[in-house]
Amino acid sequence: MSLIHTPVLLKESCEYVITNPSGTYFDATLGFGGHTAEFLQKLSAQAIVIASDVDEAAFTESQERFSGDSRVRLYRFNFTKIDIMAKLEMVDGFDGIFADLGVSSYQLDEPEEGFSFKLNAKLDLRLDKTLPSTAADLLNTLDDTELADIFFKYGEERNSRKIAAKIVEKRKIKKFVVASDLAEIVTQLTPPNYVRKTMTRIFQALRIYINDELETLRQFLNKSVNLLKPGGRLAILSYHSLEDRIVKEVMKYEALTCICPPGFPICTCGKQQRLKMLTGKGITPSQDEITGNYRARSAKLRVAERV
Ligand SMILES: C[S@@+](CC[C@H](N)C(=O)[O-])C[C@H]1O[C@@H](n2cnc3c(N)ncnc32)[C@H](O)[C@@H]1O
């Protein structure tokens, strides 16, 4: 199973994250352990890697993969609990914190995981299967304005109102259960060349809403800055503009030395610079990497260092 997710920007992530071979590191999105395994190769016997994932299949597989390595501590926790994991492991600060956001290829391809477009796949989209509402629940209960707002805000879908209205109309006849129920509507309202793109946007929007992904990311980033040692690195791999915007905003804010209004004669804000940006516009995969792994095409890696 570990071969079914190809890690993105693997060498680049590792080069940026690992600065101290005997240090303490956090991989927020363990998945099938692709990045964790690469980090471990560069680390000494004294190093520690704490890693988390909410997905059961990925967690179980990785538990087995790293069971013989005493440097690895795994948690089936949301990464917003980074501070709790650090406490449990008696770690005061990290030399590197890494997150490879979103879902793995396994989650996207395996119909049982509920993220797939495959026709008979359940409309679920919960990263953590203990969350209360699935995608099908939302499609069957929210009103058309709420649905349209979700599609527009989190999927940047221009046709959001029409799609939402059609969903509400259709569910009076048959409830939404599997991906084909949604695909049918999107196909009716979208030119054939855009069906896949529209489905991707709607799935992205529902996934972000269901898992509260943007707020979760913000919380995680803010806690991470508090938990970095001086010189420690925060490296975040994102896959769409909404995630990337938050990563950029938080890093830029933490890199500011002053937030006084322009023209103030002396600085009174007391703002402390906590990060230094290392990657400018961010690092993107090479054409070769994208050719070998199409899912890498939208990835962007941003890295900052604690000052
Ligand atoms: C792109 S995959 C990571 C793949 C991993 N780097 C590898 O090489 O195998 C993202 C993983 O993050 C997990 N994930 C997403 N959001 C999470 C969160 N808030 N807390 C914990 N895990 C999360 C997903 O379940 C998924 O397994």
C-alpha cells in the first residue's frame, strides 16, 4: 500500500526541513510515510520524528512501516494538536515542522475512503471519519444558498448558484449517496470539457467545509510558530490557492518587524519578527516531476525560519 502515494517535492522538502541531524521534527501529515522516511534517512540515532495523521488506513500502514524505528512517535491526531503531541513527548521545541496538505492518492483513489469521483464511491469527504457530517449529508440537508456559498467560497465555482439549485431540486426525488449522483447534475449543467474540473472544485469546496480545513490550517501554523526553536524551519506544501494564501499570510505577518500605520514617527506596536521567509514565491515541482506524478502539478512549498 505504501507505493500508492508518490511523495511530492521530496528532496526539496527534506533539504529545507532538516538542519540538525540529531534534531526533533514534526511531520503533520504522515500519510504513508513518504516524507517521514526521507527525513529519517538524513537523521542520526538521536533524532526524534513525531508524526500525525487522522486517516485510519494511512496511520495503520505507517505504524507498521516504522514499527522498528525507535526515533518515530506516531499519533492519530489532528495536526492542530501539535502542542499536545509535543507535551506528551516532552518536547520543548522543534528543529523542523513539515506539512504536506490535503489528501493522499490512496484516499483519492480508494472508493471506500469517500473522496473518489468513481461512480459508486460514497460521497463522504471526511478526513476524520468521526466527524458528524458527510458530503452526502450536506447535499441532502443544506439549503441552496448555503450550498452555493460553500461552492463559491471554497471552490471558487462560478456556476455555484445553478448547481446548488439543481441539487435541491434533485434530492426531492432521490437522496444523494454516491459520486455519480453529483456527477449527473454537474454533467447536465457543464460543457463536457469542464465536467472534471467542476467536480474537482465542488469536491474541494465540500472537503474544506466539512473538515474546516482553512481554520485548522491557521491554528496549526500559529501553534507551529510558537513551537519552533530559533533556526527551526516551518515548511508547508499546499495544493490550492486558498491554502497557499493562508500559508503566505501567516508567514509574511510573522516576518514583519513592525505593524504601525504608515507614517508613524516612531514604532509603538511592539511587534516582534518571529520568522524569516526562505523561499520567496515558493518552490514548485519540475516538469519532470509533474510528468511522473500528475498530482504534483499544483504543489507549492513555502519555507520560513524561526529567528
Ligand atoms: C498529501 S497526504 C501526505 C502524504 C505523505 N507526505 C506521504 O508522503 O505519504 C496528506 C495526509 O494528511 C492527512 N491530513 C490532512 N489534514 C490533516 C489534519 N488536519 N490532521 C492530521 N492529518 C491530516 C491526510 O489524511 C493525508 O493522509
